[in-house]
Amino acid sequence: MNEVRVLTTGGHDWLSDEEYRNHPMAALLEEIERSLQEPFSGEIRTGIIVDKRSNEVLVDIGFKSEGVVSGREFDRVGDTLEALNIGDEVPVYVIREDRDGNLQLSISRALAEKDWERAEELMRTQDIFECPVDSFNRGGVIVRLGQVRGFVPASQLTTTPVTTSEEETDSRYSSLMGDTLKLKVIDIDRKRNRLILSERLAMREWRRQQKDQLLETLHEGLIMEGVISSIADFGAFVDLGGADGLIHLSELSWNRVTHPSEVVRVGERIKVQILTVDAERRRIGLSLRRLAPQPWEIIDNTYQVGQIVQGRITKLVNFGAFARLVDTGIEGLIHISELSERRVAHPKEVVAEGDVYDLRIIRIESDKRRLGLSLKQALPEPEVDWQIAPSTAQDEAEATAEATAEESVIEAVAEAV
């Protein structure tokens, strides 16, 4: 049995717990102890809701009387108060004791203090967190970290909408309303109620983390879906979900490509194959063309001699013009003798680079990757003028001799293309 030593008129006596509770001095000592624990202005305590009324909430914080949370708090933390019931614990900020002895409390200020403490911890750790956009102004967007308002300047946003007028400038960030942003704390000053955040730094760190995780799961040959995030002269970057990989210009198509915009566009969702994964250099090589059949392997099933196709002129040479078929991208040669019925000194007299023509397939050599095309044979049949004498056998012999003499040159150029 525990004993308590008390001072009496007869000296010091040792009393049991039960005797102490019934001793006249017990009530006085408890009163003194309670006075030492009286709340002070600015203190945050945890209380218990004892009553909820239309214009106030009564909270027991262990003081001589319940504290009062005024109706003004409903406007500030209405959702929080609505979710609380009698008997629930709630943090409160001690404001003051009024003239009537009622202790004025604030839930919103208590929550704000805890949110400031959280912000300071986030500043220390530089952890990434998420907040919804609450409002905006000309300089950026405002978010809420609980009860604390934080500001994300335009320079710290990852995307800034382009505006063309003064009116659009005022509302340029309206499209971000309600969006949840990944953020980092970059500056904090509680005295000035200042909390500055950065989406740019958060996204940079988040993408780095995502890339590290992604690199661990990737392997050569894996097929993934992604979105074209940007285009450069040397290739296209694909967002694979937190990390970008590169499709080099040579891996965009089986056909010759001069710029990625000929094959893909920013924002387009595509499937790609993983070619290389360099974890040390943090690079991912991708291919788009390897998911499509090689055109020359299926050309015999796609085209036949005599078929009319559309082709775009890609290059002019002295002995003819190269044309790329519009539907498959395969390139073929229109020999100068197949450009026109009349004698042609140079292909530029008949065609120009970039022009599209109806062409007739006159030869398919899939094993040598050669395709012979004719422009003149795809033209409508001309009306016969019986006054014009037919070409002589000598003319035909000369044309055949020219074609034969240039055959070796054509083969060498076609092979290079």
C-alpha cells in the first residue's frame, strides 16, 4: 500500500492512499496542482468535445471549466468540425480567458500550428508532398497545406500556359484549379506567414526516383507503351511513365526519315521496344520500327507489277528520280526514260522533289530491294494522232542502249539508298 507524507498541526504524518483522498488537505493540493497546469495563451492542448451547439462547441481541456470554440470556426474548419462528435479528441489553440471566465479556444489555429510544424519538417527533409490548387493570381498558384496557404510562383511551375492578351494573362492559371501538384518547400517564414513551394524541383526529384525504379525493371526486348514528350532533330523522346527514353532517328521507321515529325507527334501514345538500358548513364534506347514488319519482306504480298500507286518524289539524279510510296514508305526508281514519252535531258524538266504522282510498278526485285516505277505508263492513254509517224526501230534501239548502259549506275545508287 502506497503512503503519502502530509504536514499536519501535529507534525508530519504518513497516510495511506485512501486516507489521503479523504483528508481535508487533498482537495487543496489538487486545486494547487490544477492551478499550476492552467492553460496559457498560445498553448496547444488536446481536448475532448463535451457538447456541440449551433453556434459553439464546448471542449474539456482539464481546466476548471470547458473551453469555447466560437461559431466563427465553422467557416474556417467547417468540414473538420462536422466530422467530429461528442467524446472525440481535438487539438485546440488557447486564445485567452474572457471577462466571464470562459476560455476561448480555436481549432483552426491549432491545426494551422501543426501544419506550420509539418511545413518546417518538409523544409528540413526536402520530402515531396502533394497539395491541390486552391486559387491563382498573375504570378502563380496558391495551394493549401492543411490550414496554411502556400504559394507556387510561375517560375516554379512545370508548365506555364501561353497567353496572347491582358485578359488571358490574368486567368492563365485557371486551368490548374483543382489539380493536385507535387511540391517541395523552398522557403518558409512563419512570422510573415510566408510559405514558398516549387513544383519544378519536386517533379525533377520525382522523375529521378521514377527513373531509378523503372531502370530496375527494364530489359532489352521489352515492349512498353508511352507518350511522345518531345522531338529533336536526332530523334523523339518517349515518356514511359516517369522516365524518358530516346527513339533515335534511325529507329523510327524502316524507311529513310529526315525528321521525327514525319513519323510521330508530341502527345501521341505509341508502343515501343526497349533496345538498350544503361543504368550507369541512366539512358534508355527505344525502337519504333522494330514493332512493324520490314516492308521489303512483305513487298511481294503488298504490290504486283502493273499496279498503280502513289509516290512522293524524294530525290532527283541525272538518270531519274527516286519516289517514296505513300502507303508503305518504300522507295523506288523512276528511270529518266520512264518519266515522259518525250526525250528528257534531266528529271527536273518533268518532276520536282516533294510532288506526289500516280506511278505504275514495272519491276519488283525484293531480294535486291529494288523497285522500278514509271510515270509515263501511269498517265492516261493519249489520243492517237494518225498524222504522226510511229517511232522507228532505230529510235527504239537507241533508247534500249541508253537504258542498258546506265543499268550498272542505277543498281549502285539504288543499292546505296
